[in-house]
Amino acid sequence: MTDPRDWLRRDLRHSWHPYTQMSVLASEPPLLIERAEGLFLFDAEGNRYYDAVSSWWCVVHGHGHPKIREAVTRQMERLDHVLFAGVTHAPAVLLAERLAGLTSSALPRVFFSDNGSTAVEVALKMSLQYWRNVGEGEKTEFLCLDRGYHGDTTGCMSVSGVESFRSGFRPMLFPARRVPAPDCYRCPEGRTPQACAAACARAVEEKLREAGGRIAAVILEPLLLAAGGMIVYPPSFLSEVARLARSFGAHLILDEVATGFGRTGSMFACGQAGVSPDFLCLSKGLTGGTMPLAATLTTSKVYEAFLGDPAAGKTFYHGHTYTANPIGCAAALASLDLFGENDLLARVASVAPRLGEAVRSFARLPKVGDVRHIGMVAALELVRDKETKEALAGEDPVFRAARREGLRRGLFLRPLGNVLYLFLPQCTTEGELDEILSRFEDVLRSVLR
């Protein structure tokens, strides 16, 4: 590789990085990563870092897994890409079958796209058109959470609630009805987790009743509001929202883009609440974190409402150039094979309690207001005052210090607002977890003085 400084100069001359204030990079250049293997990222100077955020929450089996690499190579040699409109291919057929099987055929229809935002956009549009196709065109509204996040395309932003991600684009968004997120640390009902009984779901019922039958769908992330602050909430809330959606005749859209494929301890987080949605949105871990691919799964009932004469106006006019890309499908099939070969869900079940126990011990550290954990995800919310729970500003120097200290200790971190978190690959072993936790604790003790 040529001089790393030259690559960085060229990057800053032309690249525009996501979720990044580019003026900061002039004094704090981006990390120049040269390669990745297993749990590690390697920079251009040979330094090694644990990828403690799964490269934006998508790595499952570690980087560069040979089985996925071989599957991609074989598929590239046979068929790299073909449009999916009126055309099919074996990798797409096999993957659709596998995904439908993971839902016990409750969601037998699979619509492919290429990222989490598009998976959600597909669900929103399908729900809206479904109601029109069946003669209930008055159902045009959506109900969502005020701390939810579903992507950065227009429809996704419209049903998200994190204001910093949507405030600059409000003129192009459609209105949606919002309810308070089930944040147990700052319970909107003032209850303790022990006395919860999903009381905050009453706000969902009130909004559904207020809408008077105009809600097309309720959308939320099951059990973990990731970009909303790594908020973990009880399965009872999800099961109650599912019951309410059905009783008021609305669809349930579950966004498992970040939570799917074992991240929370089960293949899909909704399984822990015994909930089967009308639409299930998948991406990120679908290919093990190697290729862009997404899928929106739905029911036979929804699918059949789109059938009819071509002139009847029921066709779903939506698609993407790389819909069901064969290489992405091949990567996803190899990733799903690895779940069985490595008994990955059992590994998560073994390792996750160790992660939870360790991070709970960090609650005594200065500025740590709340500790949250589910599956391979652990988060610490930092506050100014533990009594008042006043949040520490996301711009506080402690967060940049934590990132720098993490790199110094061989740990790649990316704070989220006022939250420091670990979002670990599902393949992490107990030994690797202990090493990551040791380094994470060292970072915390260094910056939380």
C-alpha cells in the first residue's frame, strides 16, 4: 500500500462520509482500514482492532469467512447479476425458501431489495396498497415510536422518531402518529420494570382509537431500539402492541434489520414475544455482513390481494436494479448454512449472559446512568447526574475521548449520542468476549473520571 497519509489526503479531497461532520476529519482523520479478518480490523499501519460494533451492526460470522467468500466467488463465476422482473435464478429461489422456512411458513412471500431502508419502504408501500386493493383506501396513516429509527429514505424517515436524523428534511416527510417509546430507564408511566405490565402500550391503544380506523400499519423494532439509543424493552410490550394492531385492523411491520439473525439471542427478536408480524424487514446480518441485500417477508393474505388482471391496477409497482442479486443471495445462503454448522444460536445463548453480567458491573462507574443488554448488544447511557437522569450531551468530549482511547487499546467503538455500546458479532467466543470486555472496561475507567 502507498503512504497512508496520501490515501487520507485523497479521501478528504473527494469523499463525503455518512453521519460525519466533515470539518472534524481535518483534525481527526478517518481510520484507514486495509483489511479485516475474523473479529478484527487492521489499519494501514498494521494496528489491529476488535470490531466491537460489527461494522454498523451487520457482521455475524466475523470478517472474511471462507465459506461465504467461496460461495461469492463461485456465484461470480456463474452469474453475477440479472434483473429480477420476470426472471429468476436458483440462489433467489433457494434463499426465499430458506427465509420462509425460518418463519415456519407464516410469512411465505419474500420481496428482495438491497438495504434496510428499502426493506422498510417496501413494507410501508405494500401495506398502503394492500388496503387500497381490498377496498379500504381510508387506511393511509402509520403509527410509530418516538425513539424508533427505520432508515434514511423518505418513507423511513417519516415513520422514524429520532429528530436529529429527520429534522432537516421535514418538508419532504409525510405525517405519522407517534407514541412514547417503551424506555424503562425513563418510563413514560413512571413504573419500575417489575411493575410494568406493558402499561406504556396504552398510548398505542389511545392513538389507534383516536385514528378512527385510518391506521394502515404499526411499525417498530422488536425488543431493541438501536439508533434510538440502544433502548431494550420487554417482550410484553411487543406482544401487546401486536394484539392491539390486530384488534384495530392494522398491519404490524417489524423492522428486524438490526435485530435479526441471532443478534438478540433468537433468530428473530419477535420470536421472544411469540409474535408473527404481517411484514418482517431484514437486511444487515442477512448476508453475514458481507454484501448488500435485503428482504421483506409477508403473508399469503397480503400477497393474494395484489393478484388480478394486469389492467386492474393491483400490481405492486416497486423494484430495485439489484433486487435478488445472485451474488448477495449466494452470500446469504452460505451465512444461513453457518448458523447450523456452527450452532450459532447456542453459542449466543452461552456467551450473552456473560456479556450482560459484565456490563452490569459498570453501573457503579461515574456518569453511567443506565446499563442495557440483550443478546450480543450491551449499552451504557451516560448522564450528568444519576439522580435526575439528565443526559450527557452527545457532543461532550468524553465520547470522542472514548473512541480515541478505544483505538489506543485495540477496540473499535462508535458512540451513539450519549451511549457507549458494544454490538458484537454472534460468532464471538467466551475468550474473545473476556478480552473485549477487559479493554472496554479500561476505556471506561480512563475516560469516566
